[in-house]
Amino acid sequence: MRSMMCLLNERYLANAAFEENLCIDESMAPYFGRHGAKQFLKGKPIRFGYKFWCLCDRLGYLIQFEPYQGSGGSSYDHSIGLGPSVVLDLISELPENVSFRLYADRYFSSLKLVDHLTSLGFGYTGTIMSNRRPIENSSVSSQNEMSRKPRVDYDYRLDKKSNTLVVVWNDNRVVTVVSNNHTVNPVVSVLRWVSSEKRKFM
């Protein structure tokens, strides 16, 4: 299977219409039989099957993919973690003459990853786990602090040296985002559903 997957990745890469914005996420290939590599993801549309890491453009075109191999995978770098290792592996074959901006969820994000991608010339934006953001005195408000504030309140810190921005805000729950290519402004109002009122509010 490895030779076939390598061939597919070569074909996908050769026919990609490279855009600036790319997304990294996981995808499930449904499988209900017995196999040691089969995964179960609770709450997903496809709960049982094989998990793949995917690099796609904004229209969903698959550029590169790799099967999930657990924490013992060949490309796993223990110094940065499994999620960031997946990101670096998937982008390793991208052309160097395009300024890509990557987007991913909190599983993949870390400050070490953002710093490394900055040095490689990649933009990155993604949600991040609260325990992966800085804990120095200059860090943004903690989850407990933000959860006690009114909804839509936010706090942020910008590291001018690395141009890394960390933003935390209180939505349905506390959300934290890290980025090296976006700013906190402009701040705009949006309609959000409030379950207690059973209607949307600005």
C-alpha cells in the first residue's frame, strides 16, 4: 500500500492548482471489519475506519495525505509532538516559490510549530490548546479568567519579535487562536445563536 500511496501523493501534487490558503485536518475512510489500525472517533460522521492526515486547498482538493500510524510513526518528532510533526511532514513537498498560509485545529497547533513555520516562510493560523500557549507573566488571560467574563470579551498578546499573535475570547466556550499572519483587528459583530433565548443576537 505504501508504494500506491506515494504514487497518489505524487499525482495529487503534480496536478494541484496551488493557492495561498491550505487546510490540514484528519479524514476517515470508513471500515467496519477487524484491523489493528482501525480507529474510533466519537461524534464524527464516520466513526469507524482508517484515519488519514490530509492537506487540502480551500475547495477540498487533496494535495497530500498520510495514514495515521500512531505515536510511533516514522515522521513523529518527539521534540514538537505528533500534531506539529504531521503538519511539517505534509508540507515538506510543497513548492518553495509560493507563500502558503496554513489553517488547522488545536490538535496540530503549538507555539513551537508556529515559530518553525515562520522561519520556513509559512503563515499559520489555528486554534490552540490552553496548555500549549505561553504561561509567562505576559501571557493572555487564562481559561478560568475568561470564562468569568461576559461573552464576546477577548484578550490578546503579540510577540513583536516573532510576530506571533495569541488571542483568547469567550464564546460558547473559551477559544484560543494563534497566528503569525493575521491581526486582532478589525473587530466586528456577528450574529450568534443564544440557546437560553432561542434566537440570534449581535
